[in-house]
Amino acid sequence: MSAEQPPRRVVVTGVPRGARRPPGHAPARSEISEQTTLGATYVRSLMRSQLRAALYALGSLALVVGSLPLLFALPAALGGSLASPEPFIWAALGVGVYPVMWLIARWYVRRAERNERDFTRLLEGR
């Protein structure tokens, strides 16, 4: 009168299939830590992308700041119709320039973080 028990289930654990690498494939992290030519290429690629982002931000900032003298000369070019150009200058700085500088800085930080995140994904093999 023994009741038949279902067969016992066997749980197999191991590395997920997506995480397996073909034999002989060295992860990018080891290439960098071992200072191989390929690892140096990975690091150089990150440095180039960070430099490119910095140069774009610097160029944009130079364009904004470099145009300030032209903006400040605008009241005089209009024939001096303004009694005092100081309020115009402060308004141009406070309302026009600083928000643009903040946007450039925000873009740069987000771009740099994205470059680093992409590099980390490369190292992890995702």
C-alpha cells in the first residue's frame, strides 16, 4: 500500500547561457588589467570620447562667452536709446547666459556619465 511518489526533481545550477563565453575569449576587463594592446585601445577609446565631449562643451562655452562683447555693444549700436545699459547687461547675464552655461554643463556631465556607463558595459560584456 505504498503510494507512488513522483520522481524527484533535480535542480541544476550554473552560469546562465548568456553569460558563457566561447573558449579562448578573454574579457575586456582582463585585457585592461593585463595592459595588453587591446586593453590600451579600450582605454584610449574611452579617453577620446571623454575628450570629444569636453571639447564640444568647451567650444559651446567659448561661443557663448565670446559673443558677450557683441551682446553688450548692442545698446550702443541701437543709438544709445537706453538711458543706462547696466540693466540690459545684468538681464543678459542673468537670464540669457547663465542658464545656457548651466545647460552646457548639464549636457557635459550626462555625456561623460553615458561614456563611462558604455565603457563599463563593454568591460562586463553586456
